[in-house]
Amino acid sequence: MPHFLIAPDSFKGTLSSAEVCDIIAEAILSRIPDAKITKLPVADGGEGMAAALMSSVGGDWVGAEVTGVFGEPMQAEYALLSNGFAAIDMSACAGLPLAGSKKNPALTTTQGVGELILHALGRGVKNIILGLGGSATNDCGIGMAHAFGYRFFDSDNNEPKPVGGNMSTFVKIKKPDTFPKFHLTAACDVDNPLYGPQGAAYVFAPQKGADETMVKDLDAGLRNMAKLIKNDLGTDVADLPGAGAAGGMGAGVVAFLAGELRSGIDLVLDAANYDEKLEEADYVITGEGRMDAQSLHGKVPAGVAKRAYEKGKKVIAINGSLGEGAQEMMKVGISSIYAAVEAPKSMEEIIKTCREDLFNVTLKAVDELR
């Protein structure tokens, strides 16, 4: 009786990681009715991290009214996990889709993220897992910090709104008088610095609505924030790998909340007791919506495969589609790679047939195992 551990990422735009698990499991059981199945929906720290942890660890969704991306009140949720941790996706209230057609990283804020963290602390939580990714913001986390009581002053001793477009105007940071005790770990899967050609503004701000002039202004603001954070808070984030994640939120987590940055996939796998589940498995199935050369860098299949390979497990990757460099994933221990869609299709077509396509390619993978 073979034991399959199914640990995929979501197939973004079509299927959640939990849905992918269900379809793959159904296909396996149609071929091997007595197979043992363990489902482990996974995320790499971006959107969907909280849901993935909820699926694997258990817990409850908690709602709170917080500040939205443009300062408007909104309802957002986070996961209160059964192990006592809270899992928060920053995209729940600072996500790019929430900006709609008005995308503008000079005006968007992470204040709601800070408010979600404070809401969880108010429930007695002492450990927070924060997913960095999918943000509409480029504010170095100053909105989040403002929710905790940090204040940012200009040369006239005024307090401009804590948004990305005002970062260059600040000359002083004032710490809050009191600060709650808790531990925050942020899931971060990029190593971009805070500013410069590979920094938050130049690499990520254009997709958030910034034009060339705004990118330069935001980069200058991030440089100014790094100087102020070092002078006023005693923390050097200028060369911190990952500081540029989510519009500088990586730097903000470390500077304002004394948090730590960790690989998102490793953080999620640890929280889900992945290594323990691996011990019982004969086969590990992972995958993502599109596997390509970038999948080697902090993505779900790479993290899942590396640990499984070290334990001597056979790893199969079943994906939505394949891009250039997908075969590079063999380097991390994947023995075979499959794509549900091999010929070009429109997203509309993919959505219509994605479940059937995934089911059928799983049948092919299982048949080739036997």
C-alpha cells in the first residue's frame, strides 16, 4: 500500500493548493484504491500562506476592521492557528488587487497590516507568522509601524502621512513609549536589498503602478529611511538581504518590530511538521501553476523536493504548465516533471478544463510509477 504525500503550491488564477491536493488524490485513488494519502497544501509566504497553514495546522479565521490600502476602513481576516500562532498575509489588507485600477505605491499604506498584528496580540497571541508578498505598497513598513505608535516627523516637526511618497520628507523617527512583547517571523522569498537597482522600488514598484519618475522618488525615500532607521533606531537595514521584499516591508519588520526574515517555504513546512510527515511517505508529489527556472529560487516545489530528496523519497512534480528552465528542478531532487497543459491555451480555456487536465496528467504520472 503506497503512501503519497501531496504538497503543492496553488495554481495561481485557477486552483488553490487545497483543490490541487484533492484532484491529485482523487486521480491516485482511481488507479490505486488502497493508496494512503496525506494532503499538505503549501504556500511560499505570499498570498495564500495563511490558508495553507490553516489547512495543515488547523485553527479558525478571525476577522477585524482595519485600514485598507488607501486608508479606507475594510474587513480583513487572519488565521488563528491551533498551535497558538497567528498567520497573517499582508496581502489581506495591503494586497495589489485591493488597489484596483488606482494602483499607486506612493499613496498606499501598510497600516492595516500593523492593525491585524495588534488585533492578534489582543487575542493573546505571542507568535506571529507574516507572509510578505503580493503587496500594493512601497512604504518600508512605515504604515505598519505607525499602527504600533511610531511617529515620523519632517523638518517642520509635522507628521506627514506615513506612505511611500512621503518617505523623503522625514528627518526623525520617534519610537512608541510602550511596545508589546511578541515574536514575529516574516516569510520572505527574495533577497533584494532595500534600495538601488535591485531594490524594492526599481524591481517591484513598476508592477504596482509606479512610472519612472515615481520609481526614482520611492528609491530616494527608501535610502532616506535606511539612514533614519540606523541613526534613530540603531538598526542597519541598508544591506540586509530581503529588506526590499514587499516594498521594503522586509526592512520594516526588522527595524520596527524586531522581527526576523526567513525563507517562506521553510517557515511554512516547519509549521506544518513536514519533516515528520515525510517519514511515512513513499512518494512526494509537489507542483505549481507554472514551473520554470525561477522555481529553483525559494518556490514551493524546490523547498518540498530538497527535504524529500534528503530523506531518500521519490519526488514527482505535477504542474499547470512548464516554462524555460523547468528541467533545472531535477537539481533539487525531482525525478519526473509533468504539465497539465502542454499546448498554449488562453486563460479562459485553462480555467474551463484545469480540473480535468490536472486529473488526467496525474493518472499519467501514476501509471508511469507502476
